[in-house]
Amino acid sequence: MSCDLTDPAILEAYQAIVSGTPTDWLILGYHDTRDKISLYTTGSGGVDELRANLKDEVLYGFVRIDDRYALLAYVSEHVSGLRRARALVHGKAVGALFKSNHVQINSSNLADFTEDKIRARMGLIEGPPTPDPSNSPVMPSSPVQDAAPRPATPISPAPVSATSYTEITSPARSGASTPRTERQLEIEAAERRVREETERQKRSEIAKRQKETQEREAREQALLAQKQARELERQRKEESDRVAREAMKRQLIEQEQLRGSGLSGYITIQTAGSPYWRRRFYVMRGQVMALYRDEDHRRGPSSELRLGGRVTNIQDASLEVLIPHSFRVDMYNGDTHLFFSDSTRDKELAIAGFMKCNESA
């Protein structure tokens, strides 16, 4: 319901007008905002120039005529009812800011903003002032601040009667409601509508935030449940793999003890510090993994890995090297060797072999 009048250009233009500079009028508007009022334009061509700059929207004008000041509130007929109601409230704030105004004229008709009619409302022309539109004032009139009689014109010294100058706020004929009473009722109704609309928007915003919070919490709960399910599945698989590898390890130990033969087969290896993959035939016996160029050339291994008590970690490496059936073996000295087998069973047998050789120490 309140408006923003913090634009520094507003007071600068106002001070220029009341201090007697050539600038004698200004126009304020909203610039497509809801509550922020800012300076549109200024000029030095008087009422006619101000009137020519009024557009089909809610605008506030301030003009100097002789040594008096008028505040004009123009609400175009094309403006919505809600904007009209809000303008009633904001007009009071503009009037409070421009304290030097002697009269406030509010209308939807540009014809009410001629210099003759404004002068009459100010008491600068002899005779009765031009009356307000009969039944639809659009803004509240501010109280007359200077009730002292003024000369009718610079030529005539005769003072204008107090009745003529204060017609805006003086009671009407007996039996009829005063224009101020009607305006005050309209202001109260407008303020009530704005308050109701503001409360409705607040309730709507609170409900929206509550719904967003509930939806976010539901998503977080779902993600947490999925994460917990994945972690549980991972743990189950690790336990299943561990049990299977322990069984394979025991079989390998028994096989080596009974037959004297170790685990053998083909595997591809990338040793620590090498960028190359090499396919080798391996034989695991005791604590050593011997690597041969192929199965038919086993007179002497091309290399050996001594494993007894030296392996610190064995884990899957398919995400690391993007190769199926791959795994990594970390050694106590910081070296890491990468392997991949031809099938899942070959991979599990090789891992069981590493475990057997490592525990044979």
C-alpha cells in the first residue's frame, strides 16, 4: 500500500520549482512498476506544457503559477480499478512530500487542467472557482494550507473572498454530503481494497513457499532413500564378492598343497609407471606372480611380482580405466598395478589368487 518516493531527482526538481528557477513544473510516474514513483520530466513552459506531457496512465504533476503551487493527480480512464485504488493512497504520500502545494486537483479529464481552472481553484481569479467533477473524484484533495486572502490579480489589490479559495474543503449546501466526505469514504474503501489485495498476495506467497518446501523435502527424502538403497546394495555385493573370493582362495590353497600347481591363465597388465598395456600368461605360486609372454614360452618369466604381505588394497577399476573386468592392486611401497581379465570369472579367480599369495607370507 505504501509507495517509494526515494528517487533523488524528485526533490531536486521540486526544490528547483519552489526556489524560483525557470523550471516551473514536473511530472512523476511509475515507469511500469507497482509502487516506485520516479521523476518523468520537467519544464519551464507552465501549465499548458505540463498538460501536453500527460499520458494515459497514473501521473502526478506539480506546477508553479505566480507565487502559488498546485499538485495535479491525473488518472487516465484506461487505468484499471486496482491501479485507481492504489493511486488514491499514493496521492496522499505525494501531497505530503510536496508541502508547498496550495491546492490539489484530481481528475481523469485533461480539460480540468487548464490554467484558468487551476487559477480559479487557487483563488487567483475573481469569481467562483470552477467546481470539481460532480460524482467521480479520483484522488483525495489535500487540505488548503494558506487560508489568508490573496489579491485577485497583480493589478487589482482587492482580496479574494475566503469562501472562493476554500471551496475544496468547505461544507456544501444543507442536506448534501460534502465533497471531502465523499472523497474520504472513497479513500477508505480504496485503502481497504489495497489491504485486502496485499493480504491475499501474502497468503498466496506463504502457501507457495510452503508447497515448494514440502516438494523440496520430498525430493530430498526420495534421493536419500535411493542413496541408502544403493549403499546397501553395494555393501551386499561387496560381502557376496568377499565370500566368493574367500572360497576361491581356499580352493587355490588346497589345489596348490595337493597338486603343487598354482593358478594360471591370461591377463592384461599395466605395471606402475608404464603407459602401456601388455597381455601376459601368469602363474601364481607361493608368494609370487610370474608373468610370461605366452603359455608356450615358460622357460623364464619376463617379470615377477612378489606379493607376500606387500598388497595393501585390491578393488574394482572399471570406472577408473573404463575397461570391463578390470581391477587395481595397490602395493605397500606406493606402486599401483592395473589388470583386466577376459571374463568376470577370470577376474574373480585372479583377485582370489592375489589374496592367496599376499596371505602366504
